[in-house]
Amino acid sequence: MTTVVERKFVNLRKRLDQLGYRQPLGVESLPLVEKLFSDLVHTTESLRSTKLSAGKIEKECSNFDVVLEPYREENARLTRENNELHLEVLKLKEQLEEQVKNLKATLRKFEHENSDMKFLNNQYIHKMRSLEKENKAKTDKIQQLQEKNLQAVVQTPGGKKRNIPFRRQRMQIDQPVPPSGIGAYPVPQPNDPYIADLLQVADNRIHELQIEVDDLQEKLEIAEREMKNYSKQVELRDNEIERLAVALDGGRSHDVISLEAKSRSNEKIIDHLNLQVEFLQQTKKDLEKRIEDLLDSRQNMTSEVAHLSNKNEELCQELTEIDHLAQQLERHKEIVLETADKEIGEAKVRTFWELREHQEYLERMRLEGGIALGDKSPSRLDTFVKTIEEDRDYYKRELECLQKIFKRRSSPLVKSPEKSEDLRLVTRERDELQSMLDRFEKQMIEIQSNVKLLTVEKDKLSILYEQVNKYNLDPEQYKTMKICNHIKTKLDLLNYCKFQAASSLSLLKDKISSLEDELNIKTHQLLNTSEDSSQYKTELNSLKLLNEQIQKSLDEIQHQLTLKENELQSAQEEIEILEDKIDTLQNKSLSQNESLILLRSTVNALDKEKDSLQESIDEKTEKIAYLEDNLANKGLFPQQIHGLYRKQLFLVYDSLQIWQFYCSVKTFFNGTFLPKRQTFANYFSYPFS
């Protein structure tokens, strides 16, 4: 074994001892163990890296919650604002519907009032025309009367009339007409039911118009308040539009900026998701590499198992060869023992006869010379016997140690289901080796018993030899010495055979112990590999679950993004709808303002008509006063004067009724109602009393 191999062996042994692997290590298995140790280090490093990556993934998953918290808060705030906006929209819809209903009702009332006003206007126009006709007729009558009294009228054939003034006619009366006996004739009061009904109708109409004016004033106040509210809302909207216009970048529209903000946020989210996808792809690649490494290690383990099975087969073949050698040794030993037994038997017979002869000879010598036996001295045979006994004790101790080791190893090992057949084969080989050991032990016991017998015979022969050495040796003694030497040589051969058998037995024991150590190492490796494979499987499953969870979270985030985009689109659509409604309300308010302007123009026109009617009334009153003076000068009947006065009063009443309608319309728009019912009653009470 070279120095490099020794250095490798020492370093590997130290590292295995540091890790707790204290099993014996052979030089032949050094490259295999070194390769397995490097694979173990690689797998531990990969496991550490996977644990670190798993910790990073867990931290990133916890960071996901931290990142998602502001989005969740923003989502909750947006949903709350959306709900509030929805409620406001519903309230605005209700208010708008109520306002539309009120405006429709007011429009209907205005239409009815307009139709009534048109009807009254037509009636007043008709009355004005009739009054103009009556006025013209009255003027013609007055002119006729004036023609009779003051001037003559000459009518030419062409249809032209020519007034020729005359001198005023004068009548001279001697005395006035005597007064009648009756003081005064009763003036018949005309029962004109139309006049009384007209007053009542006027009063009722005034009362109804007053009620309508009050209702219209209330509605006008409500409309003014609503207009103020709308104007405030419009001002707020204008202020918000100005603020947003100031906040806009470079005068761009709000839609463009909102779309840019959305695109930026979406780009950030997409970048974050791309980073996550890249990280997941990297982890996926790492896991694929680990799976490939595990598959390679599995293939290596299968190849190692096949190699070990081949080694086991080779060991089995070697064991079979050892069995054959042991059988050959047993046969050789039996042959040697048989020959030794035969020779020992022959030697015993010879020695027996020789001993008898020697005893007889010794008895004769005792009788002759009284020779006494001396003390025995230790010889080479005693030392040889002691060495044999020591070997016997040593082998006994070795057998006891082996039995203890087998008893310890008798506990069942945990077997993996994949390598159970290999373990069965190894256990079967171990049992066969155990049976071979038992047979060798039996053979050793037999050899020891034979050795004991031989030692006893040797002792006897040594005693005889010593006794014989004291005497003179004759040819027969020389023969016995040769026989003893021959027996010693055979004993030496037997001892040599015994030594070879013991050495072969020790070699077999060493091989068995090394095989058992290798078997234990392989079982531990199989257990470790099975545990590592189960751990890798659990890690793979956990990583797959993490990958699925991350994909689910990505899908949920994308779904939430789509929902947010849809909500933003719906909010923009609602905002556009509200802006359209505000525009329609503004258009309606403009149309109402236009209708108010038209009504004011009509009021101004009616005011002008009132002024013209007032002027015509003043002219008529002047004419009536002038006619009264003329009639007083001419001395007409009071009844005729009263009729004329009545007609003039009817004209004044019609003009006053027109003025009342004007005042009612003016109070609807200005909030003041000047003429009252009592003034009309006081005014009209005088001529009809």
C-alpha cells in the first residue's frame, strides 16, 4: 500500500470517525467508500441549500402578505368609496326623479294657466272690440245730438258729410212748468242678475287666483332653493375641474393621466410577477437538477447493490472453495489419523512386548544389582504439550468471543423492501459460515482429544524412554528409539496440520467478520439512502405544494387586477353618466331660465298693455266728464244719464279686471299683490247701491 493510498485511508478514516461511522474499513473498499462519502457530502450540501431556498421562499411568502396588505386596505377603501358613491348616485337619482316630477307638475300648471290666460286674453280682446264698437256708436250718437243742437250736417250725394255751424237755439218761456203733485217718481232699479253674478264670479276668481299665486310662490321658492343647490353643485364641480386641471401634467386630460397611472401600476405588478416567475423557474430548475442528481444517485446505488451482489456471489464461490478445501483437509486428516492410529497400535503392541521384555530384564537386573529408578527430568515433549494446551485455551477463548458476537448480531435489522432479497442471501451465507464454524469447532475438539491421547502416550513413552536410557541400549532398544522418533515426526506433522487448520479457520473468521462489517455498512447505507430518498420525496412534495400555492396566489392576484380594472371602468362609466345627467340638468335649467325670460317678456308686454289701457281709461273718463258737463248743460233726463254712466262703469270694470290679471301675474314673478279684494268691493259698491 503506497503513501498516497495510506494518506487517503487515514483522512477518510478520520472524517468517518468525526461523523460517527466507526465500523471497520478495508483497503479494497477505499475508493467505493470515498465515492459514497463525497456523494453524502454533496447530498448534505444540496439539502442545506434546499433548506435555505425553502427559508427564502417562506420569507418571500410572508413578504407577499406584507405587500398585499396596502392593496387590501386600498381595496377596502375603494369598495367603501364605491358604495358611498353608489348611495349618492341613488340619492341623486331619487332627487332628480322628484325634481323631474315637480317640474312636470309645474309645467302642467303653467300650461293650464297659459291656456287660461290665452282664453282670458281672447275674451278681453273680444270685450275690447265690443267696447270699441259701443264707444264708436256712442260717439256717433253724441255727434248726432251735437248736430241737432249746435250745427247742421249737410250730406252730399258723394257720401260726404259737412258740418255747418248754426247759432245756438234759444227758447223763451214765460213761466216754468208747475210742479206735479207727486213729489218724485220712484226710479225703477234694474234687476240685472248678470251684474251680481259677475261680481261673485270676480270675487271667486280673485280668491282662486290668490291661492294659485300663493302656491306658485311656494313652488317658486322651492325652485329657487333647488337652483341655488344646483348652482352650488356646479360651482363645486367647476372648482374640482379647475383643481384637477391644475394637477394635470402639461395640460393633459384626466383620462390620459389615469390611464398612465394604471399602466404604471400594472407594469410594476407585472415586473413583480415576472420576478416571481423567474424565481420560481430557477427553483424549478434547481429541483429538476436535484431530481436528476437523486436519480443518478439511485442508479449509482442500484449499480453498487449489483456490485455488492456480485461480490456476495464471489464470496459464496470462495466459501464453496473453502468448503472443498476444508473437506479435503478433513479427508487428509482422517487418512493421517487412520495411519497414525494404525502405527500407534503397532507401536503400542511393540512397546507392550518390549516393555514386558524390559520389565523382565529390569526385574532380573534388580534382582541382580538392585538398581533403583531415578528422578525424571523435563524434556522437549513437556514443552510441546504445554504449547498445545495454550493453543487449545486460545482457540476456546476465540470461540467464546465469536459466540458473543453472533449473539449480539442476532437482533433483527430494519430492512428496506427494495433490498430484502440481498439481505436474505447475505444472512443465508452467514448461516452457512456459522455451520462451517461449528463443524470446524467439532473437528478442533476431536483434534484436541486426539492430541490429549497422543500426549498421554507420549508421556508414557517418555517415561519408558528415560527408564531405558539409564540402561545400556541393545539393538531392540535402538529399534524402539527409531519407532519413538518416527512417532515424534508424525506428531510434528499432526501439529503442523493442526496449525494450518487453525490458520485457515482464523482466515475464515476474519473473512466472516469483514463480510459482516460490510453487510452492516451496506444495510446502514441502504437505510440512510431510503431515509434520504423519503426526505427528498417529502421536500419535493412540499416544493410542489409551494409552487401550486404560488400559482394559485398569482391567479388570484390577476383575477383581483381584472376585477379592479372592471370596477374602475364601471366607476368611470358611472362618472360619465353623472356628467351627462349634470349636463342635462344644466340644459333643463337653461331652458327654464329661457322660459322665465319669456314669461318676463310677456309680463313686460302686459305691463305695456296695462299702461295703454290706463291711458285709454283716462281718456274715457275725461270724455265722460266732458259729456256729463254737456248733458248737464243740455238738461237730459237723469235716467239716460244713469244708463250712460252705467255703461261707462262697465267699461271701467272690464279695464280694472284686466289690470287685476296683470297684477296677479306680476305678483307671481315679483312676490307682491297690490290690489286687494276690499278695494274692489269698496270701488264697485258705489254705482250699484
